[in-house]
Amino acid sequence: MKINVGLLVSYDYQFLKQSLPLIYKDSDRIVLALDENYNTWSGNKFEIDDEFFTWIKKFDTENKIEFYRDDFYDPNLTAIQNETRERTMLSNYFGAGTWYIQIDSDENFVNFSSFVAALRSKSHYLVNPEKNKVQICLFFVNLFKKVDGGYLYVANPLEPFTCATNYIDYKTARVTYARKVYLPFFVVHNTWAREESEIYFKLKNWGHNNDFDVDKYFNFWKNVTKSNYKDFTNVHPVEGKKWKKLEFCPGNNLTEVIDYFKTTKRITISPLYIFGKNSAQKIKHL
């Protein structure tokens, strides 16, 4: 079973220099989806420096990486509809009979090799997938903001997300309505720990940009600091309670943060928790 991974390339393409090396060794094929007109899902333009393409060529020593260029922006659709459309097109690009793994440029695997081993052990789901649809769910450690000496991250609760599916039927972004199979792996998601200008651009072009007051949330985010973060709860921009609590972790950059979570075991996912989540899904989809 080959490990094929699709990644979306857009305005935050520079983050691929951090996330790609974490999955490169254990992947067989990596496809980077890039809008041929350099449009975001909201129809705004972005630019990519030529240096990035030079870096990809130099980095790709095993010739695993390819670009898939297409028109991923439809002006008749909302941003989230365009996101879902692009993800569907990307998975279709891989062809049938595989796991459809999708990772965003700002998503950093802590232990991709172990995830791959777990996925290989579930290759039976690739037999008649239409009759046995599943989506593989992992967990985000969401970085909220870079502050003096480290990062603020969402500590409670860990946010599950769909990382792979055996059948292409996306409903919203990567999410399908198939049974969820939870695995005990997490991904450091550099969702908001960016420069102010980057955050504002992301908020304006995010798939959920019509679901909340962008300017109000941006001003809130700017005012959260290392000294006052404990004063805030329910900080998710769309569904507040998804991010109930912020914590601090040391680190001068993403590499140090990823190493911190990997070596300190600060965040763990218990086998009992995974068993409970998967048992509930089996009952739900009887």
C-alpha cells in the first residue's frame, strides 16, 4: 500500500518548509495542489516567490513531489464550498484504491511514521470502500499565538480532525459523513501563531470567513498576551467552546515546539479515550 499525501498550497506556502520534511521520508507520493490563477477560496490574489519552487526542487531528492495545478476558485461558490471542491478535486487526482490523505501547509505531524504504520494496519478498509466508508481522525494541538519565550496553544480540549478517508465524499472541507476511526496521533497546527498581517489575511480568506466577525476576532486575538491569556476561555472564532482553554509552551520556533510536545509527552491521548470514541462511532453507524 502506497502512502499518497495531498497538500494545499496557497498564501501560507512558506509553512511547507516546516511541515513537508516531517512527512517526506514515509510518503511515497506527495501532491501539492496550487490554484493556476493564484486565487484564494475567496477570490483574492496571492503570490508565491520563485525561491519556493527552487527550494522544492532542491528538497525533493527522491522525486516524490509533484504539483497539481487547476482552477480551484469558482466565483459562484462560498469560500468553504470552494475549499470542499478543491479537496475533492485533489483526491480524485490520486485515482482510486488508496487512502486519501490531506494535510494543510500549517499542519505539522509529530510522529508521521507511526501514523503510517497504523494506517497500513487498516488496509482492509480499502477493499470495497464504497460499502465500508470511514474517515481517519487525528487530533490538533492548535497554536494560538507566538508570545515572549514561546507559544500559546489550545490545551482543552484537543480538537479532532479528519486527516484521511477511503472514499471521496467530502461534505465540508475534509469532513465526510462516514464512520470516524480515531487514531492516537496529533498534529501541531500553526493556525493563528503568525504575524498580524498574515493572521488578518488568513481570517479574510479562510473557508469559515463568513461565519464570524473577522475584525472583532482579530482585535481580540491581538490583545491576548502571555500575561493575560488565562483570563480568556472559549476562544475559537466560530465555535467558542471548541477551544476552552489556553496554555503556554516554551520554544523560539516551530521546530522547538514540535520537539517539546514529542519529548515531554505534555499531551497524550489515552487508549481508553480512543476506545470509547471508536466504540461510539461503531454504535452510531450500525
